[in-house]
Amino acid sequence: MPKRRRVTIADVAARVGLTSITVSRALNRPELVKPETRSRIEAAASELGYVPNAFARGLKHSESRLIGFVTASVDNPFYAEMIKAVSRHAKRHNYAILLFDTDGEPWLEAKAIETLLSYQAAGIILSPVSDEPHYRPAYVERLRNSDVAVVQLDRTLADAGFSAVVLDNAWAGECAARHLLQRVFAETDAVFERRATDLLVVAGPERSRITQERLAGVRKALARRTSTTALSLDIVWGDYTLAPARERVSEHIESRGMPGAIFGLNQLITLGALQAMKAHGIAPDTLSVVSVDRLPYLDIFDIHVPCVVHDGFHAGQRALEMLLERIAEPELAPQTETVRGVLIE
Amino acid sequence: MPKRRRVTIADVAARVGLTSITVSRALNRPELVKPETRSRIEAAASELGYVPNAFARGLKHSESRLIGFVTASVDNPFYAEMIKAVSRHAKRHNYAILLFDTDGEPWLEAKAIETLLSYQAAGIILSPVSDEPHYRPAYVERLRNSDVAVVQLDRTLADAGFSAVVLDNAWAGECAARHLLQRVFAETDAVFERRATDLLVVAGPERSRITQERLAGVRKALARRTSTTALSLDIVWGDYTLAPARERVSEHIESRGMPGAIFGLNQLITLGALQAMKAHGIAPDTLSVVSVDRLPYLDIFDIHVPCVVHDGFHAGQRALEMLLERIAEPELAPQTETVRGVLIE
DNA sequence: CTGTTAGCGCTTTCAT
DNA sequence: ATGAAAGCGCTAACAG
């Protein structure tokens, strides 16, 4: 069976002996068409299998019902959660999601933005490949001059001037560090075993804003400590993925021995650190580990890694809501919303 | 600063004193334009911030470089892996991904297909909300009459006649069951403790094809058993998510006691079963559990749940490749490719 | 190598 | 309540 030519409103119109404009109206502004005509048209449309052409419509209005989601890692569970939230709320408002996984490549990110502009995306939710201050992609200027709404999610570009939904990273760092100070490095009732490194923080990229904010939280908690014996703090850098975290922690254990405690700045980092510990025969319950982001399902096995958990679903939902507001009201001032996590022991 | 009107090829043309068609050619078929003209045009285009209008182009060609990915659960890690693969390979061929999370709702699935048709999607990768035989969505007929390529992934519609990439479910079931027969219900060297239920299979929906295939594999392995003492097999049904699995297993333990072994038909089901065990104070190492799909990262904690693992990345990649072949060659016969898993102990 | 014309499918005037 | 004409931005087909 040969594929039929696409059915257009003109075909539907011919079928009922009217013109295309009436069909268009019947389908989009039914109140402008006599009810009886309307139902004849609707019958004919569904009989012929009419499907509106989104391109023709988009070309006419120069606007689309497309929202772009740009991220470096769809497979990161935290992002998957946010995608789920965005997608669920987008379709409620009749928007479809164009998903771009940039794989951490700036040029793919630039291409994704380009594509979104060419599709006249109504809005973009952007989580760039990097949040380091020197990362200033050329597309920012273009985005500013276009009428696409932009909301950044989690990771942000320095001074780009877009709205954002971010996590309260300083608080997460402080919270996690305070937990360790109470449980491991308590000043009053216990003498903890001193090591070459008391606290090992396994971080993301050294210049990443998120990493720096979380570290600032850690330092703030440490500074509050009143004890005379200063804690030694070491930091190893990675890129928010598992493998580098594992390698850096391995090296650190080999050169400086087992630390007093480990703080992994996100889920994958902490898992990498735990892998390194295992490789060196260090059982998880002999060394305190704390994390940002929950390590999934471990509670089933009575493994409890305390963590500061953020509600990704809520963050995604807020990002989409802010985006919709800005699509409706393009002149709204940029706004940043902060999502605070909660410590789970 | 007011948002500027969109820059078109006509604007670029005016800037360099040519007509739009020449600009169009310079940008799409550079070899048809004098190199010097071309570079003047390119300069002007980038200076003015020209962005091609995908809608106009799509309207002209009545085709798009859009591929739809329709799934019931973006947040299922196995699907996230497949999305990653599809996305990565799609962008290599200059396709963008329209992502639809149907949340398990047939009407959202229908709407997703409708939207994809209206965007003239070149192809659709479809993993429906259900693979039960009585689920025969109305859009199938439309899809068949359109010229969109369709490849089903993992879940398939009965008799829809589309190509598919599926898992070797019978083999997965057989493999997992054989493992239990060797390790728990060995006939030769050990006497295993008999229970009211020897093997408890925690399944998906009773009529799901995937569930039935995996069960057939289990039965095949059991039938091969030569021992005179028949094993008792119980099955509880769920929907491939965690909570129902947990509830059904809890109920089963309460009414029939602890089984001899548990087989969870996918990752989330197995995790649910493990939660139920924990709630009843059954330690994971006192009851043999086997699963389809890997339980992530548990090896770090020396928890080893044997599982039949499928390569989701490969499945996603193959689905996209098949789709591209069919976009290029619309008359290709439907084809089904099976991905076989491997048992990891 | 570059230009003219025409049309993709739809909708916004402005009639009737 | 319905229709005619025009145009959104781009690119075949056919000139020149």
C-alpha cells in the first residue's frame, strides 16, 4: 500500500464543500463556526485522518509549543528526575520537550541551542556542561537577543543574566560538615583518632561554582568549631562523575593513608569514593562517609550513608513554572530560586 | 532593549545586495555559489545573527529532522540508558529528539503520537504503556498509513507490524531459573529446606508479553529438572514498579511464610521484594534472590544479587540504527532484533 | 553563477 | 457565518 499524501485542511474543506479557512476556524476557534458545519467538518477531518501541520502553523505564528531541555547527562538519576518533572508539567500546558544530551561537550551544547532557536522554541531549560566562571559560551548573546525564555537549572552560567533554579549548595556543604563534626570529630565526649587527613572532600572541578559553594559551606562549619586541635582538610578534584572520584580517592589513600572521614560532593562522586575504599579493603562502616544526593536503595541493605537530599522533582517543576511565566510575560526580570536540601542520616 | 524581529535570509540577502535564493544556496549547497560570494554571505549571516527557520524548511520539504522517543518512564534507569544511546546517535545524524513521557497513560501516549505526526517526525521510537495483547491503541492504524518510520523498543504492541528491538525474555527467565536450580535447589549434593513455596516469582502484569515470556523461560528450566520432588512455584503479579512488588511479596510472606527463593522480573520489582524481605526481618543473604536487570552499585557493598543483565545502551543504539535505515528506505520490511542478556553472579 | 516564480499548509486581515 | 487574498520563510524548477 503506497503511503498517501498528507491530508490538509484543503482536503477536508473539499470533502464538505467549504474552503480551508472555515475548516481552520472550525478546528481552532469553534465558536466562530455554525455548530452544524463544525460537526460536519470534524467528522470529515477524522474520517480522512487529518493531522494539523505544526510547521505550517509555526511558520505562520513564528512561535512554537516546544520547550528545550539541555543537559550534560540524561542518565544521571538526579537529572532524570528533573526531566520527568519538566516533562509532566510541560505536557499539561501543551508543550512538547526537545531533549538534548550534550555529553559534556560545549560544541554539542552550542549546536543544541542553535537547533532550538531554529525550531523557534518558546523556552529553554538549560543545565550547561560547566558552571566554571571562565565558561562563557558564545550562544549566550544570541539567546539574550532572541525572544526565547531561558531558565537555568542546577548549573548556571556566570553573569548570563538568565533566571535559574539552583540548589542551596553552601547549606548542603555546611550541613554535611556539621554532621561529621558531631559524629566523627566531636570535641567533647570522644577522642577521635587523628590521621594525616582528618576530612577528605571529594569535589567536582576546582573552579566549579557548585563545588566552591559547597566547599564554602564546609569551611564555614569548620570555622565554627571551637576546639584547639585544628582539623586537617584535604580536597581532591574531579568532574562530578564516578571514575575520576574513584581514582583520586585511591591515590589519596595510597599516599596519605585512610582519612578520618570522607565527604563526596554528589552521588556519583560518593559512589566512586566508596569503590576506592572497597579496593583498599576499607569497610564502609569503619570510615564515616557523607554525601550530597541520596545513594539509591541502600537502606534496603541497612547501609546508611548520611546525605543531604534535594528534591529534584520540585526543582524541575519550579524551573518549568518559571519558564512558563516568562513565556507569557517576556519582560519579567530574571529571578533565581534556591532549593534547600535536607540531611538524612 | 526590545527583542528584534527575526533575521531571515532576505535580510542577509539585502545586506550583501543579492537575493534570498542565493543566500539559501550559499548556506545549504555551498558548491553552487562562487566562493567569494559565499564568504560574504556567511559573514553577513553571522553578523546579523541569522538562524534558519526550521519550520519554513520543514514546511517546504514536508519532512523534519525530528525523532520521537515515547516511553512510560524516563526515570527508569534502564530507559534512561536507552534514551542516552538514542540521543547520542541521533545527533550524529543531525536529528533532534522529541521526548514524551506518557506516565503510563494511554491517552498521553495517543497524544504524543498525534503531536509527533503534526511535527512530521521522521521516525518514532516507541515503548508503549503496555505490552498486553488486548492493548490495541487507535493510533496504530494512523501510524501505518503515514510515512513515519517506527521502531518499538523493549515493549511491543501485538500485531502492530512495526519493527522492534526486544530482549530475549525467555532466555532471561530460563537463565535466572537455572541459576536457582543449581545454587538453591540442587538435586545432587544438598538437601534444601522445603517451604510452602519453593520459588516465588514476582512478575509484571499477568497478561504482559514480557512477563509471560520470562515465565515461560522459568517453566522450561523447571521442566528440565529430573528430580522426583517437584518444586512448588508461586507467582505474584505487579506492574514493573517497586511499590506493588513490595506489597505482593509482603502479603505472600505473611500468608505462606518465607519462600525458598525469589525471582524478581526486573530491577524495580526485585528492589520491592528486597524491601518486603527487610520489613519481615529476612536478611538478603538468608534467602536467594535473583533478578533481571542489575541492581546498581550494590557490588561496592559486597551485596551480590545475581542478575541477567541486558545492554540497554546497545538496544537503544540498534533501535535508532534500524529507524534510520527505515527513514532512508521506507519500504524495508519490518524486522525484529533480539538482545540477549548475560547472567552475572 | 545568480535570479524569478511559485508553492509548501496555515491563518490574519478584510470583505461579503 | 463564510470566503478571498496575502504572506509567514524557505527552496524546487526553471530561466538567464
